[in-house]
Amino acid sequence: MSELAQYLGTGKRKTSIARVILRPGDGKSWINGRTLEEYFPRLAHRKRVLAPLEVAGAAQTYDLRIRVHGGGYDRAGAIAVDD
């Protein structure tokens, strides 16, 4: 029985902590059970979350499942970990 390839990661920013699961897929993202657009209504936050995948050219080939807690607007920074 073959296993689904997936990658796990943790990001932190100030008081926000994010746990990310990256799986092969078609580019869908869920954050705390909601879509990326529902969770981050501002375009700047959505771009910050997807920036690492955009740079790697893999934005449309992986799905993201994210659990994040703590903090306020720095949640996008905890997910992206681009600093």
C-alpha cells in the first residue's frame, strides 16, 4: 500500500505558531478549516502566505493544510516564515 507523500513544518512569529502540512495537489489551501480567502481577507496576507511556494514555482502543485494560533496579523508571518 503506497503512502501519500506529505511534508510537515512549523513556523513561529512573535506569539503566533503555525503547523503546516504540504501535500501534492492542485493548489488549495485551508487554514483552521477555512479557505485562504476566508481566513485572510487582505490580499497582502494571502500573498505573504503563498510567497514561498510562488518562489519555488510550486503554488499550483501542492495543497496546504494549516493550523495556526496565537497573535494577530502576524499569523501570516508565522505561516510563511520568510523573515
